[in-house]
Amino acid sequence: MPILGAHQSISGGYYRAVQIAADEGCDCVQIFTKNNNQWRAKPLTDEDVRLFTEAMGRLGIKHPISHDSYLINLGSPDKTLWKKSVDALVIEIERASRLEIPYVVAHPGAFTSSSEAAGIKQIARGINEMHRQTKKQSAQLLLETTAGQGSNLGWQFEQLGAILEKVKNPDIVGVCFDTCHVHAAGYAMATEKEYRATMRKLNSAVGIKKVKAFHLNDSKTPLGSRVDRHEAIGKGHLGLEPFRHLLNDRRFKKVPMYLETPKGPKGKSSWDRANLRQLRKLIED
């Protein structure tokens, strides 16, 4: 049975995200370990860690994962921003490790005013520096497939492969496959034939076994748009079939999958439960 969950807010405490995940019928949970739109991070306390790990065990939620700050850009040609990004990623790895979260998901980065080749080199250099500073930490990095907006890298599987080739310790770097992003990047998955072709390309460029997590999101934009806009499952341009193929792919039976779909109007109950129900209907015996 596929492992399904969703990203949840840490407002009110890290343990609250676990409680919400359980209430919504999740098997797993993704969080930010700090405000994702700020560089600064409030120090983690022993109580934060205790309450979070205790809630995970008590409520039966498995496979916690975190997503790094959107401000981080390891591909930046600006030396100051690049160093600030590396330092921030180090903190993300440290915080995840302390919370006993095994993986930190990160967008690879954008090359901005440089070039694709230069950006790939910078990202790998940043990962290598992060690894140098976090040798004693348990959390590992997952590079996320992107939609390819602007100069963002990682929208082509070959770009991820090129980054991994330049990383000194590629065995401790994995991949997070985002369905919306892959669709927006131009990889079709609607038919069984298209889905298998896309997975063959991924396997050739990166390796299927590198995929340690999935983000399950429909897309508000069409195939190849290179615009990242998440939609509820079955309500966007992907439709249900790509999710059916993915959920019944035995290779990913033990790989956790997390919703990042809209939560619905503020003050109302989350739409996560409905999206999870829709996904579980697609699972074949």
C-alpha cells in the first residue's frame, strides 16, 4: 500500500503538524523546520524535539520530511548570496537531524545572470561545502525536480544527473519527484506508455533508486508550460491517470508521497482528506 501524507503547518508547535496529519488521515508528514520566507531561524528547544518525536510515535505517523527555505539559491553566481545559501542549508540539515527527520527537500537553484553550466557547477559546489560542514548530521539532501521557471535548474532530469555527477558524495544525495513540476517541465504521464517513457528517462539520467520521496500535486498549467502552480488531485491538467500509474508502480511502494495541494479557504477544514481519499481510490488490489 502506498505511503501517503501531506505538508502541514508548524504553527503552534512542531507537534501540531503531526496532530493535523493524523487528523487528516495521513501516513506521513512534511514540514518546514523554520519560517520558509526568512533567513533567520528561531532556535530549536529540547521541548520542541521531545514533543515532535513523541507525537510521531504516539500518533503512528511515519517518514517525516522537511523542505528548506525558498530563499536558498545554491546556483547563484553572487558570492555573498551563495555563501548565505550554503550556511542556511547547513542549518536546515542540522535542524532536521535534531528532529530525527531523515531528508531535507531542496530546489537545486537558479543560475540567474550566469549560465546553465555555471549554475550546475555552483549547486554541486554548494552541496559539497554543505556536506563538509555536516559530516556528523544524520539528515540527507533530496534535490527536487522543478518546473523550470526562469533560470531554475532541475527541470530536466539530465540537469539533476549533471549535478549529482559533480557531487563528491552522490550516495548521500537523493531526489524528490514532484508530479506538477515534472508535468510543467514537459514530461508526459497521462497514458501508461507516456508514464513508462518518462520513468525510463528518469532512470537513465538519475536512477530510479535515487527517488526517496514524491510530491503529489496536480497542475493548474498545461504540459510543458514551465510554470509552477499546484492544483487539487484530478482538478488540473494532469487529471487522475498519472497518479494511477504512479500509485500502482511497485517500484515506489515503499517511497513516501506527500501532498502540497491547496488547503482550501482559511478558517475551513483542509482539503487534504479529500485529496487523500481520491488518491486511495486509484490504488489497485
